Amino acid sequence: MSKRSYDESSAAAATRHGPTHSRAGSVHESTNNSSNNGLPPINELLSPTTDDQESQGHHTKKPRNFIATVACENCRLKKTRCDESRPKCGLCKTLGLECVYNERKLSKKDHSLSLIMSTLHRLETKLESLPSAVYDTFQPTTAHVLQAVEGLRETSTRPLTSHARSSSAQYAQATTPSVLEPPEFESREPQDAADATGRVPISFSQHGVVLWPGARTLLPERLLAAHERLGKNYVIHVEMSRPPLPMYIDPFPPHAGDRWLETIPFATIKGLSDAYFASFNPISPIMDKHFFFSFTIGRVMQNGFGYSMETCIVLTVMALGCLAVQAYQQGNYPLPGTQGTHFEPPEWIGAILEEQPGLRFFNEARRRIGFLMCENDIQSCQFYLLSSHEINFDEWEGDMKSRVFWNTLMYETILVQELHLAPSGLSRLEDYVPIPKFINFSTTGYVSRMAASEQQDDSFFQYHFLAQVAHRIILTRIRHTLYFFSDSGTFPHPAINTELHHQVEQWRLNLPPALQFSDHQISTPLETAASPSTPVPALSIDPRRPVSPATAVAESMLRGRYMIAKFHIGRPYLYKALRIPNSLTKDDLEQVKSGLQNAMDWPVVRGVFRQMKACIPIKFAFCSQFFGQILLFYCVSHSPNPRLRETLPPGWERWYEDMFRFIEDCAPYSPAIAKDLELLRLL
């Protein structure tokens, strides 16, 4: 750092110390203020003045560029600058004098630094014990779900079971890697590269099925050639080059002009927001409904749709609300807050009538957010560093941050595993961010008043979210422990397979009563009652029909997740069956059959969802799953091995067509899915 001139230093010192000492009393009082945690203010910690200057009040003295922390006795007597070299400083060494250092009395700054180090030590200790401490404070009503989740997290760094560990020498080498430390990122699809134990990693990605050696011997040459032209990472490349969303904004109503947001009725804002919070937010609860309606919307109504973060949030919620209203219309559900048993178009229905519903609101939000983003200069870095603070996860704000963390982590895991992207490292924070406890928002002057039915709905979706977290942990463990192959046929190992099946069953059995579903519901989901051509009945006609789009998604996703986990446990056996079909044992064939059975009739895309496509979450993930499943069903059905063909479950041809239809419906909205469809049409 360059030295400043005397005038610059004096001016800076006067500017810095003047205001501080004009209110010296309040400064000293703030030392004991709780807002500073018992520490002196930051300006005292950083002040370059010495203790003598502070006590005598000589604050206009020329600041020294260097002050020795502990000067030797000779330098003190000669009033020269000591370089503090040990055992002799530079001056004493030059003059040949004995160099003696006396320990000086600790100053207030030294005591402050000691307090800081002590505080850091306490924080480290708290972080180490955070999972168990937070667990003790969980609400009793969610204890059994949270116990299952925490149990999975605690065992993620250990082998699966002792009896499984001792059952074979190979398994002794296949200990479970930590969920917190994902394996080293590989940009290429794993093929025949075996590790030191002779095991070949199997891709967890469904797009990787086309690269399986066994599958390539059965897939048509024209499909393999087309895939080769696209490239292994075509999904990323195609999506990266997709055209951006249109930048135009259609005012509503059209004659309102550029100031159309100022004329939009509050009923429209509330109606779209209600639709969002009744459909999308319960599944991915990153927003607090009561805070949003009590404060966020209030600030926008008071200040107008300006360039503020509240404005951007409200506009984005309204954009998603347009999709939610479309889903209500497709499913023939009554909108939130309305009476009746079927969809009735509101007065503001024109707000959602765009080629891409909600684009006008989303583009207005995009236009504003650019003005709110900080630049990447030193001041921006200082701002974020100064804004950081310890998070109290036992309070509403900290609990909301844990919700955002777990939502982000789950979505990131899907993309990383499917597209072979480099992980962000977010998963390494799992041990430090507790599972959300869904603390109710409350503040002075405001008390959340919820009806009993609304509280019951909230509890249902909170349970559902916790079940999502637990399922994602199990799915990650399946990937890390089971996805290996060896030419000797010893992998996948039966002991690992049995344990993972047990964990999935325990996940289902430990669900709260409100989320429980039976084996009968898995095999014959309620949504199958409606066919693609059958109009959706009114709510009061079919008692089995979910009471709302969000409930339909939650119930179907739970059963779907159970089947997804079961399918992924059987998928390594499909890899083995296609690669060395003649070495399959009876147990291998049973696992193949189980995997194919659980790849069928996923409820989230059947029944009511045939019409209500706007409400289906993470469509890209489902399309990717179906892309790989179609290839697997094709390969098994064309296998020359009759025992393998016999594992195909009844009705697989119908499901094959259902998956094709789903991908066709989603292809117009994603260039990568459109490319997948082009490849599948070559079968």
C-alpha cells in the first residue's frame, strides 16, 4: 500500500476522529451495548491512535506510518523506530547493544482481539454441534420425519450395514462416499475406464444410456450416427444456444401504454399471487405467504412499481401466477378464494392471455433487476462482506434461508447428475444448514391469523418438503454406492441392493399419516381414472380427485419419488443385462423386472396431469428420465435373450407411448428436449 502525504493523512484522521469524539460518551457506552456483542465499535478496533494519545486527547498529532507493537528498551530510550526483530532488532544489532524486550500492558485493542478470537472459537464449537442442537429443538409433530432425514445424513459417510460389509471382499472396498464430498467431476461420460478394483462406473444420467456398450449393440445405427453428430454434451450446447426470451412487453390492458402497471387493479395482483402461493410455492416453499401479503405487496402498493427488490419479487410471483391460473383452468379447479366446484374465469383473465403466459410481468422484473445488481469492484465486495452475519436458524429469517438452501441444493443435484456438470460445492454446507422447521412469520404489530384448514394445508406441504429432502439424500446414496459394473459379474452387489431397498421402504413407512400411500395406490394411482380424451370432472363429482393442483402435485410426486428410487436401484442391473445378458442370475432378472415395473405409470404425468400440464414441476428432469427409459424398453424388447425379454411388465407398450407423448408436448419449450425427440423418432 502506498504511503499518503502528511496533508492527506491529517485530513483523513480529522474526518475519521472528529465525529467519533464529538459523541465520545456514546462510543464508550456502546462498548457494553448488546448490538456489538460486548465488543467496542469497529472504528475503535481499526483506529491507528495509540493508548497514550487516546488518554491525553491529542487527536491532531501527525499519524505515524509505522508503530511498533512491542519496541525494545534501547529503541524506546532513543525514540527510534524498532523493527521488532528477534532476538535482536536492527538498531541493536548495528550498535552491538544488548536487545531487551519488556512485555507491555495489554491495551483495549488487545483485549478486543482476544475477545474476537474467543468468540470465533465459540462459533466453531457451536457449528460442530449444530446438527444435534437443532435436532433437539424440532417440533414434536415433525420428529419422526426429521429423525429419518437426520439419520440418513449421519449415515451418509459410513458403510451401509455391518452384515453387508462383511458379505464380500468387493463390498469392503465400496464404502459409501460422503454426500458432502461428491466424487471428482468428470466432464466426459464414463465408459470402460475401470478403477483399481476392476469396477466401471455407470452413468446416473438418463442421457448416458445411449452410450452404454450393451445398449449400443441394440440401438439402430441411424440413431447412433445422429447422436454422434450432435455430440455427447449436446443437451448443454443446445440449451446454451437457445434464443433468449422475447424482450417486448405487452401492456395489460393494451391501451394502457408504458405506464400500464400503475393502472393494474389490486384484484389482479392479489388473484395472481394467490394462485402462485396455492400451487407452486407449497412444492418449493422459498417464500413466506404471510410476509409477502403483509409487507412485500404493501410496499409496492405504497411506493408503486418502481426499481426495488420488492417490485421484482411481486412481478415474478405474478408471472408464475399466470401459469398457475392456466393450470387451474386446465384442471377445471376453482381459483383460490372463489366459491364453486369448477373453474370460473375471473374478470382479469386477460392478464394471462399471452403466447407465453406471464411474460409481460417477468420482462418488467428483468428490466428492473439490472439496476439493482452491484458491480464487481472493491466496494461491492466490501458491501457483501459487511452485510454478512451469523444466521440464527431458530428465527424466521434463518429458517427461510434454510428453505432456500435445500430447494437450491435439490434442484442443483438433478442438473449435476443428469448433465455431468461440475458441482458448485453447495452440498458441503449440508452439515451446517439444518432442515427447515417452518417457523411462522410474526413481528411487532402483526400476528399471523390462519384458519384451521389453512394450518392443516401448511403442515401437509411442510411434511412433503421434508420428505423431498430425505428422498434426495437416498437417491444420492444410490448413485454413490450402487452404480458400478464389473466383468466378473460381482457388481451390483446383492447386499448393497437389499439395504437400499430397505432404506426406500423405511422412507415410505416413516411418512406422516397425511402423506401415507399404499402399495395399491402405487400400482393403480388415482389419477389413472381419466384418459386423455375424457374431460376433467368437477371437484364434487369424484371424491378421489385431489382438492387442489398443489395437492395433486404433492401426492403424485410422493408416489412418483418412491417409484423413481426403486427404478434407479434396478437400473445398474439393466446395464449388466444389456452388456453380459448370458451371465444373469435369477436374482439379477428379478431386479431387472422390478426396475422396469417401477419405470412405468409415474402418476405425475397421468390422469389429471394430462390436462394440467402447466402445473407439472421440473419438466426437463421428467423428459430426461423418459428419454432414457424409452431407450431401455426398446433395448430390452429387442434383446436376443428370451429371459431378458420376459422381464418386460404387462402394458409396457402403452407406457412407451405415454412417455413419447409427454416428450412431444414439452419439445416446443426446450431445444434440448426437441433434439431428444428427434433421436427417439429414429427408433
